Amino acid sequence: MSGVPVAPVPLSLLTVTYPAEFGLQRVQARSVERFVDPDLLDSVVVVVNSSPALFRRHATELLDAYGALAPRVRVVHRDEVARLPRTTGWRSQQVLKLLAARSLHAERVVVLDSKNHFTNRLRPDHFTTLDGRPRVCLTDYRNHPLRPNVERVLRYVGLPPAAHLPRFSSTVTPAVLVPELVRDLVRDVEARSGRAFAHEFIARDLTEFPLYAAWMTANGLPTEEVYDTSLTRSATVWPRACGAADVDEAFTRADAGVPVVGVHRRALDRMQAPAVAALGAQWGRRGLVDDVGRAAESVLALRAEQRRAAFRQRLGETPLAVRARIRRVLTGSGPPGPPVAATPDPATS
């Protein structure tokens, strides 16, 4: 590559969301409207991993959250992307990211989770270099919690794990994908396995971004040749570290040049009052809540909505027989009867 600056490559933003994260998705939507120049965008796609009824109920409000950008946004149900076999929500989210990315026409797709939101103006060269190379950050997986996932994917494509674990593509969002390569990956997996990509992915217990990176390497396209490896990982407020100082530190990092912050759903659920106030102040400073003077109350309202959605989701996973017994106990109309195991729903995560 010459490195000569040219017009920035338009990006597609892709998020797979589900009901318990709709509130965070609206924060992301507002952040995209405020901090992403429309000239940098090819499209914005939100895939809703939920029942058709919940999709119909919430699709319009998710779309409206993008404000002036709404005409550039598509909110689609998961069935428009693929019919998935029954699996956990975490696994279905991963399959949907790859299968949705392959259908997009932009040269580069930035995959986000609902927990990610922009906090400062996105530079044209943040996710891609000015000569068009996508950026990635590399991670040492030798002592990483996801080492087994990465090893499994490396073995799946025929690569020796030991040679790649010290420097391998990150598993976290934001992640930049090349749709043309995703299409080739899906075709190759289907041709070699003899079954639909989603079925093979789930049966083999694969992981999305490591599979993409490992497949490229196995096919003569090492990450270091396709990507610029200088992307700095964005800060995330995780459930294990979600105090006020952790919140402020994440936003301080964003102000230093990494304009994306993640607030994990479970971190939001666990935050004590000082952390809620800190998050409200940070969101309010950036215009991500309606009333800056009541920013903490906005965070609490979002958390309450999230908890209600998570409860309804768990209730929806409970078989009808269990729900009937619960009603009998609550109304005093009969004994509870023996417990029945709940069946997991593909929209959970």
C-alpha cells in the first residue's frame, strides 16, 4: 500500500441486540447520531435476536432512537438473516454477526455489541487506515479466559494453536470485518462440512471473530497482511469492576483517543449509587440522555427497564407447566407440584 491519504472507506455499523439490551441499544443509537459523521457511513444495521412479537413491538422505537440518521438505518429480525438451530443466546448472537456481515455491501463492517457506544467524534482513520486497510488489535491468549475457544477454532481450520496464541485477533467488539472475506468463509465452511454454516458453527462450538481470523490465516491471508494491527482496544466497564472509578477511567481512556466505551449489561445491573451517578454524568456530558440534570435517574430508569426485560425473558423460557404451577402457588389454588427444568431460548445471552 502506498499510504497516500484518500477518501475514507465508508463503513457499515452492525449490531446484534436482544430485549434485555434494548435500552443500551438506544444509547448506542444516540451516540452514533451525535459522534459519527454520516459521510463515514454506508449503512447502519441492527439485527434483533428475539421473538417476532417482541421485534414488532420494539423495532420502531429502536429505529427512532437514531434521530436524523434513521433513514440510513435498517432494523431487521433475526429470521431475515438466517433460520438458526436451537442454541444459547450467546452462540446465536455470534452466528448472526457473521451471517449479517456477509450480506452487507460496504467494504468494511464495524461489528458492535449493544454495550458499545461512541463518546467522542469518530475519526475517519480509527477503524481503517486512510489507504483502506481495516484495523485490528491483537491479544495474547496464552493465559486468557477464552484460550479454549481460540484453540478449538485454530484446530478446526488446521492450525497449530501454540504458534498463534501469543498474537491473535481480539475477540471483543468493536471488530472490523471485510464482508467479501466473510462470504468466502461461509461458503468454504459449508462446502467442507456439507451443512448450513449456522449448523456447523453451533455443532462445532466455534467462536465468531477467532474463526474469521483463523480461516484467513489458514487460507494464506495472515491477519498482519490484511489488517493494520494498531487498533487500540476500547475500554469496557465489566461486571467485576463497575465502581465509580472504573466508569470514569473508561471514559478518560475514550477522551484520550479511543472513542468507544462499553458498559456491560450486568455491570449496569450491579452498579452502586456512586457508579450510577458517575455513568449518568458521563452520558449527560456527551448528550446521551435527555435531561442532563436528571442523568442518574435516566440510568436508573434504563436499568429498571433492563431488569423487567430480563425477567420477562426468563419467564418466557419457563415451560407452560411451570408457569401454571407458579400461578397456582401465587393464587393459593393448589400445590406447586414437582419442579420442571426450563428450556433455553435462542434469544438469551
